[in-house]
Amino acid sequence: MTIIKLKKPKKANANNCTLSIDKSTLLIRANYADETKLFEQIALTLCEIGWLKPENTKVRNYQRTYSIPEFEDHGKVLISTRPKFAANAPLRLETNPNRLGKSSVNILLKKVCDHFLDGDWNEFSSRVDISRADVAIDLFDLSITQAHFTAPGAKMYQCFHGNGGRKQTEIMKFPGNKRISIYDKASEQKELTLKNKKIAICDIPPVWTRVETNLAKCGLLKNLGNLKNPFLDFSMSQIVKPQDFDDNLWKFFCIAADATNTGAMMALLSAIQRKTLKIHQSKYPIVGWDAKKLWELWPDAVANSGLTDFLQMNSKPLINYHVK
């Protein structure tokens, strides 16, 4: 039985929020053409000794995928080999640092480095890219239905529960193809326990909203701490009626915005009404949500993930697992 406990927030400048790396995908780039076959051969050998286990999971652009049984209690860690195209990296590693925890991430990366790069951390540092990082911000005092979300120039989509309540807002097609998801994390976790009897979850807050962005092509893993703030062009505001708005107009605006999205409804207002509402919203931000202050937590989130601890490790080769 797996018990998942939430980490309560500690930072004074974001006292109802936590920021974490919820999912990451690492790529080890090839130094030479035959390395693709070499990594595949190493993976097969690791299957023979039980460190890897073949999976039927389909991973885009890769033909073989394995899981690591050692980490199954914290969710699957996937390693993929045999890329479909020569331009793809010969090795792909997918994991959830937030669920694994810092010490387990350290163990995972050390063993990947030992097995595939002879334990050479300098080699690891220069060759491992982070192709995806899911940055999650948890708000424990906010329901998804208690805020208006805006993102100029982006497209928004809504998803609903079976009972009709909104459970997710997708904001897509930002510059750079960034995506932000806002969803009811408490309901998601409760549904997870119903679907998977092997998982028990405790300490679920009654109100829990997650804001998550999926960052792609983030560059070298060692530079993860230098990523720019992805939330500056996204804002949340309290649902408070502007004085100049008619009561019925505001009521219908909120109902329609919940069914569609705030941006779409603002586009239907007159230019004067739209300007009034934008100024009004800026005066009523969500308590605890300040994109600039929240991003001050990013160095701590990177450190807590364990993904860059390898920078402090010995660069001397440790074990040779290459198969002749």
C-alpha cells in the first residue's frame, strides 16, 4: 500500500502555496552513432539482472520502454531506448521528482549515470538535457470556481465533472507552445483512490487547486535553475463585481465565464466595460498568488527535486557496465 502525504507550505511569501517539479523527462544525447545500440544493449543486460523490467507503455518516438522496479512504490520511473529517428536522443528517462523525493532522485540519477555513462558526472552534466519539466503550484485555500483566470493571447478550454462542476481549465497556445492547466487537485486525488485500490491518500485538503505549466525543451539539466518565470503572462483574480457593472450583467457574466472561460466572455463586452473589468481585476488578485514572489521559490524547488545534486558529486568513473 502506497501512502501519499502532502508537503505543507513553509514560505512566508507564499503562505498558502507550494511550488514543485511534478514531472520531468531527461534525455542523454549521443556522442556517436553506435551509442544508440550500446545503450539498448546495456538496457537489455540490466533487464537480465533485474534492475529494469520491460513495459508495454508506449512512449512517443521510442520503440522500447522499461520501468525500474526499485522505485515502483513512488510511481513508475520509465527508461526508453531504440529511438525511431536518428535525431532523437538514444536514452530517455521519465520520472516524477515530487513523488520520488530528493534522496530517491539522487539514487536514481547515480545509478543511471553508473550504468550508462560509467559513473562520469562530468559526462552526465554535459550531455543530459531536460526536455520537459512540469512546474506545479498548489493553492490550498482556493477552489477552481472562486477565481477568474486570464492569459492574453492564449486559448482556453474547460472540463467538467459528471455533476456539472468545473474541474479543469486548460490555457493553451501561448508563445512557445506553453500550456497552463488549472484543476481541482483534491477531486483528482480522491478519484485516484477509487480507481487504484493499491493507493491510499491521506491529508487531502478539502479545497486544493493546482496550477501547472508544462515547459518543453528546457536545455541542459544543469541549467534548470535558470529557467525564466512561465507565469508572468497569466493572472488570477477574485470574483468581485465592479461598481460600474449592472448586478444582472455581472451574474450572467460569471455564469457564462464558468461554463466557457473568462477571456471569451471579456471579448463580448464593450471596449469600455473590458477596460473597466481589467483595471478592477488587477485590484483584486488571489491572496497568495504573486507570480514574481512565487518564482522566488524556484531555486528551492530545483534543490528539493534532487535533479541537480549531481553537480556536487564526484566526476570520477565508478562502475563499467558496458557490454562488449
